[in-house]
Amino acid sequence: MRRQRTTLAAYAISGLIALVALPAALAGASADPGVSSSTILLGGTSPLTGPAAQYASVARGAKAYFDSVNAKGGVAKRKIEYEIVDDAYNPAQSIQATRQLVEQEGVFAVFNSLGTDQNLAVRDYLNQRKVPQLFVASGATTWGTDAATYPWTIGFQPSYQAEGLIYGRYVARTMKRAKIGVLFQNDDYGKDLLLGLKRGLAGSGSKVTAAVPYEVTAADVGSQVARLKAAGVNVFAIFATPKFAIQSYVYANRLRWRPAIINNTVSAATNVMLLASEGGNNKAVEGTITLNFLKDPTNPLYRNDPAMKQYRAIMARYAKGANANDVYHVYGMAVAYETVSLLKRVGANATRVRLMAAARSITSPSNPFVLPGIGVKTGKGDGFPIQQVQMQRWRKGKWVPFGGLWASKNY
Amino acid sequence: MVVAAFADFMQQVVSGLASGGVYALLALALVIIHRSTGVINFAQGEMATLSTYVAWALITHHGWRYWPAFVATIAISFLGGVATHRAVIRPVERGSVLRIVIVTIGLLIAINGFVVWEWGGEPQALRSPFGTDTYDIGGVIVSAHDIGTIAVALGIVLILWALFQFTKVGLAIRAAAVNPEEARLVGVRVTWMLALGWGLAATLGAVAGMMTAPTVGLDPQMMQAVLIYAFAAAVLGGIDSPAGAVVGGLLLGVLLNMLSYLTQYRLFDWFSEELRLPMALLVILVVLLVKPSGLFGRPEVKRV
Amino acid sequence: MTPRQTRVIGFVAFAAFVAFVAVLPSFISDFKAQQYAYVGIYLIALLGLNILTGYTGQISLGHGAFMAIGGYTSAILMAGNEQFGGSVGGGLQDVWTIPFAGLVAGLVGLAFGLPALRLSGLYLALATFAIAVALPSTVKRFDEFTGGGSGINLFGIDELTGSLSGEVDILGRTLTYNDWLYYLSWSIALVAFAGAWLILRGRTGRAFRAVRDSETAALSSGVSLARYKTLAFGISAAYAGVAGGLYAIANTFVNPDTFPVALSIFLLIGIVVGGLGGLSGLVFGAIFVYFLPLWAQGQDLGSVLPDRIIEETQRPGGPAIVYGVVLILLMFLIPNGVGGIFRRVGQLIARRRYSRTE
């Protein structure tokens, strides 16, 4: 009896495998560059799973925004389709997924793909094929500075180096002979922030006296924080992603260590800071400095802001189940907004060449999801769309802006 | 100067004991499962993560207080462990080692997927039941949470030890693990005992997860690196020795922190933090090559 | 059926398969050809792992590391490390780096095979797992040599055939880049397949099987455990190295994250699903390794399943649940993999034939 069952199962499985494999083997696709009279197809890779899964909201926020625009008729009579493919933050998968988007799905442009290494891996390929690599979701400097070599690639956010530079200049301006200890992620993101910081400090009496790395795959950074405390620094720069930034605060508090803290933009969303403050019991968060360019959905300052109201409405309608307090959704909407305005400018005659030309000549009056006063602009020699950033300080459970805007071009 | 250095040293020892306590719990879970069913449960970390999310969901979404949620989670995890053994492991137990390995890997992937599917991938907060206070003991700053973790870990280990040593159930489990055929002959329901073993391991994992989350943050990847350290600890102590797992875990936690501490001295400054995990793995390799049965294990004798 | 008849059928089947592989690109889209190129690459790695695990019973959860060694060898031979201030020049054409990739990986495999003798079963699995986990960090540590976390970018360099122009001229014909990858991978895969078959049918293969079935019995019949177990490690590592070199070429890129632990795990899954100890099922194992993650995400399957199900499984985490459950079910239903099914089918046919002659 048992043998019969196994045999049956064996036949069933062979049949199933054949049935599924065959169509997959023979299905073809044409190389249509993603534009029809009724749709525009965009595609991008996103870490839906894996160590960077928390950034999937960048793609989801953009998708929700596109859906809301489509509900109102789309752009130039076309609906925007945005295909998000998981690459689990693995560049090899990004390469394969991007090739699939370009060669099989036939996207018009690769949009909002996340990760520095992930985008570097496909940049040559996309430029060779003249496919736009639009609004790369990463702060590596090269997206803005290498437009001449890679004309089809453009970023969006200020570079990490520029961010580090501003922190350095701020410390140089406000503190004498500060000793700075840095916890940084051991990849381009962390290293760029550190590099910028050092450049910003150059020529002042303050310097980085200890810099300790951690791996993306690390379990926790407790011993790193202990080392920085033992090194006797009075400024602690956290160049880490949210999970490790929260840990840094927790460990600093456990060690009764109260340095002045600089936290980087990637980890400074209000919901992250609230987690770090351990329900108000962790005072290490008080006085933390950071930079920002987006409106934060949990900041009471923007509770009645019309753009934030629109944001919440879009999230409720088109991103059911997602955490609307996650500021990465706002980032996604900001880039989606810019993309829609590019598509509007390009109009009915949508070609990749025209799209990139528009992307390199942005003079956006204002992006509703970006902080007031911060411009979005590109032009000859200026490949970083976001022009300025706002410095903020964490006081009693929220971010309070101070000090005006800092230009965030890479010096 | 020396006092300060000593204080720093003790600091690392204490936090090493706390993280070591977590490794010990998870290593113990691995050992119990291996002793009883001969399986290395690659999904142990994910099961622990799932349990921790259950606790978190009870507290944040359903308003439970911490300790009731803790107890409920332990109960649920126990049942989950038993169910997993009966449903997933038992059908393949008798087969090849490889088949079982693949099944536990399938469990790992599916459970991790479920956690992301149900609760998302962003970090969450599970606050420590011991609060955020710290105590200054002779220059060494110790957090209440670390003390609580060490206490809970040791407490659970003692309870388990008592269970195995002094109760009939414990004796039955040990018998079923060591010699299933003979145990059956004296009336032990072997299959259920093995399932109980899995249930106990799951509860250990749940405690490990709940002790880890307040420090490192709750997210789907939380226990992945811890699992590897737990493997190292289990191998170090002896893969079939519960005492070895506990000692191995504490030892490993302290050892790794020691290396971090010593990097300030020139002799050790090659140890950058990138090498923390590889060092643990080096421990696994060295032990496996020098004395595979670990510190407390007995060498395996092959029967011809 | 006589062994001779089995062998003839085997040859015919193999010839048919070769013909099928040769003409397939004409029937599928250009992009699908690239996907099948990856299937070929995985097949090579699976053939190697199968020799180790299926034939000598040594479990390796770290074969991704051997692929990494092969991949980096290829990349460094092609591009050198001048990109990051090193002094090693590149200059070797991609195709010629592949034998070196296999050689270096094979030597490392041999070196590992010796201490591995002391470990068995789960201990070996743990040790190889440890290596797979430690590899990315170790690669990053030696960044003057390997490019560290950023890796080595191969796109567009002269040594990488066809990447810049998108076309390859060979033997008087012009192939698209994807077809070139396909034929490159599959010609090597078919050679590797034949090679594995030759190794396994001879004395070495018998020795391997003896080691797997009973080490004590093998020892007492004079089979040198040390030699054959180590040899198996070396050969399987060499195969993985070749696959790794091709993988680097196909990706046009190597970095530590392109050889994560998951790769080693997927390779092991591939041989178990494909069928340990046999060769024919491994093709399906390779297809499974490459395509199941895509199918789980609802891609390539859009027309087969209803939308509602696709939506739920496309929620992040859903594909992983599907993958894990499918894996567990496969272990329940086809414990001997696809190869096992083939053998069963073969046995059933043989039995029918015999019962008719009675």
C-alpha cells in the first residue's frame, strides 16, 4: 500500500514538474521598451527580504503614490506600472533581477532600486543599454559626480559624504578640540559618512580619535560601543542603520555614557528614535543631532501639513497594512512625485532620452514631501537633486529644527 | 589607571556573561534536540524569533503585561515545539541525515518568511522586564537587564536540570534519547518523549529570544547570528552534553568580549570587529578537529 | 535489462539531451537563454557537490565558498586588482580563467579534505557551514586583494567577452551575449556531466560508493578512506570552482555578498531535490535552485495561478513561506529526489518487461 502511494506521488510530481517547467521554458517575451499608449512600465529592485528588509518601504511608498496618481487618470493619459523585484540585498540577485526587468519585462526605466553595491553592479549594464537608472535609492557620492561617464544614472538624496561633511563642519564650528568616536557600517555607506566627517573636521582642533566598524550581518554592536566609551571620546557619531543605531543608544545608556551624539539621517526617523528612547527611560537620546530633508510623519510639527495629510490618505488607501509611521514611505513618495513631474514634462512623446534630459534639468518648484525651503534641482555639474538639508535636535520626544538649511552639495 | 583597566575588563566579562547566557540557552536547546532525536535543528533560531514576536504581539497589540505574556509565550512555544516534531520531523526522522537537514532548513526559511509576512521587517521594541537601570559596582557598570538575563538563564537551566534528574518524565526523556528500543520495552512512550524534548528546546529558544530582544532589537534576523554562536558553544561544550552547552555558551560570550577588550593592545589589534563571527567559527573548526566531542562530551565509538 | 542495454539507453538519452540543449535557444526568448545559462552553471556545481555528498556521503554546507574561490580567481585573473591600488595585473580572457578557477578551488578542496577526514556527518556539515558563514567577512578583510566589500567589477573589460558590444563572433556565427553565456555554460556543463559519469562508473566511483555505504566495510576491503574522501573533496571543489568562475563571468561582478550562505544551502537543496547519487535528476535540481525562488515570487507563473493567491504570496515573506513549505513537502513525498523518481520509473519499466517474459 505504501509503495503504491509513493509511486503515485512520484508520477504526480514528475507530471507537475513537467507541466510547470515546460511553459516556463518556452515562454517568450518581446523587447518592448515599456511605453504603450495606456501604460508606462517602471521597474526596480528592492530588499523585500534579507538583512535590509526594513527599506522595502522605499519601494512601497513609491508604488502607493503611483497608484494614487493612476486613480486620478495617470500621467499624459498613461497609467504608471511599477514592478518591484526582490533582490534580498544581494548584488548578484540585483543583476539578475535587473536584467529580467530590462530584457524580459521590457521596462521603460529602472527606478528607485535600493542599495549602493546593488546599483553599482548594474550601472555599467544599464548605461551600455541606454536604460535610465533613475533616482537610485542610495547616498553614494558617485551617483551625482559621475554623470559624464554614466549619463543614464542619477541619484536623489544628498550623498553620505556631504552629510558627514556637514556634521564635521558643525562640530568644528561649535566645539573646541572635540574627540569624536565613530561607529560605522563596514561598507561604502558607513565609510563615506566617515570620510565626509573627517573632511569636514579638517583644519579645526577637533578630530576623529576612534572609528570602529561593524558588519551588516553582525548580531550586535555592544562591544564596539564599549570600546568607543573606553577610548574617552566626547562625541559619538552613529553611522549605522536603524537596528544598530537603536542598539547604540541602548548600550550607551547601559554603560552610563553620555556623549554628545550625532545620528545619521538613515537612522534618525522619529519612530526609530522613539524605539531607542525605550519608552522614555533612555535619556541618551536627548540632544542628538541629525540632518533631514523629508517631512517626518510622526513629527507633530507636520500634523496639519496638507502634504502629510495627503501622505496618510494615500497610505491608508493604497498601502493597507503598511506602517504609515515609517518615514521611508515618505522618501518613496518624494521620488515618485519627482518622477511623475518628469513624466508630465516628457508628455506624450515618452522616450528614454527625453526622460533623462528632463531628469538632468529639474527645477522643481517644490516637492510636497520634502521640508519647506529645500529645493530639488539638477543641472550641468549638479547631479544631486536634493539641494539642502535641515539640522535638527532631539528634544523631549521629537525633532526640533534649528540653525537653518545647509547646502548639501558634495564639496 | 590599573583600577580603570580592571573595571573595563570586568565590564567586558559581565556583558560577556550576559550574551553568553543567551548563547547557552540556545545551545542547550540544540543539544537537547540532538541528544533526543539526533537532529541538528537549523531552524532553532527562527523558532526563537517567532516566539519572541508572539510575546511582543501579546504585549503591544493585545495589551498584556510582561510576565503573563512571558509565561503564555513559553506555553505556546512548548506546544509549537511538540507540534513541529510530530508533524514535520517525525515523518523523516528515520531517513537519511541529509533529508532531515533539508527539512529543518525548509522550516528555517518558512518560519522566517512567516515572521516577515505577519509582522513586517522593521525593527520593533520589546522592553526589558528588568528596566533600564544600571548599578555601579566598584567602577563596573552593570545593567539590570544583564543581571536579569544571567539570573533567568541560570534559573531555567537549573529547573531543566532538576526536571531531568529528579522527575519521572525527565528520566523517561533521557531514556528515550539514549536507547529508544529498550526504553520502549519498559513502557516509555518514546515518540512522545522525543516530542517533549522538542517542546523543551522550543521554550529555551523562546527565553533566549525574549532576553535578547530588549538589547539588540526585535527583527526577523535577530537570532541568526546568535544561532551560529550557539552552534559554536554547543560544539565547544560537546554536542551531546547539556552542561557543556551552558559552559560553552558562557565561555564563548566572555571569550569574544575578551578579544574585543584586548584589541586596545598592539598584540591583538588585528582583531577587528569584522572577525568576531569568523573567530567563533574558528572555535568550531578547531574544536571539531582537535577534540570533536568537545569539552564535556564523550568520544563517539563506532560500532562495527 | 542487461547492463549493456541500460548503458545504450543511457547514451541515447544523453545524446538526445545534448541535441536538445544545442537547439533550445532557437525556441526560447533571448532572456530565457540567459536564465538557462545560470541553470547550467548551477548544474556544474551540483554535479560536484553530488560527487561529495551523494557518492561519498560527506555533507558539505559550504560549497558556496568553493564557488567564491573560483569566482574570485577568475575575476582577479581577468581584471587584476589595480582597481584598488594593487599590483596584480589582469589580462586573461574569461574563458581561459575557468580552468584556473577550477584548479585553485580544487586544491583548496584537497587541502580541506584532509582535516575533514576527522569529521563525519553532522560535524562535517557544521564545519563546512562555518566556512560558508565566515567567508564574506574574510574576503572583506583582505581587501587589497579582493576589492573588499565593493568587489570587482568586470563589466566592459576586454577580458570579458561580449559584455560591451552585446555580441560575440565565434566559429563564423554571431551570437547575442545571452546566447553566448548559454552555450559557454552548457558546453562546460555537458563536459562536466560526462566527466562525472566517467569518474563515477570506474573504480573511483565504486570506491566512493563503498565509502558512503559503510566506511568500516570499505576499510576492511582495502579501500583507502583517506585517499578517496580527500579526492572526492578535491573533485567536488574543482567543479564548484568552475561553476564559480562561470558565475562571475555571467554576473560580470563579484563581491562577498554574491556568495552568501544561502548559496551553499541552495546547492545542498539542489542535490537532494535532484536526487543524490544519480546524475540525471540533477538537471531538475538545477532548474529548481534557479527557478523556485522566482516562481515563489509569482513570476514566470502569472498565468498559471489566480491573482488572489499571487497577491497574498507576494506580500514580503510570502515567497519564503511557499519555498519552505514546498521544500518540506518535497522531502516527504520524494525523499530520493527527482533522480529517485527516474530510478523508480526505470524499475517499473524493467519489472513490467520481465513480468511479461515470464
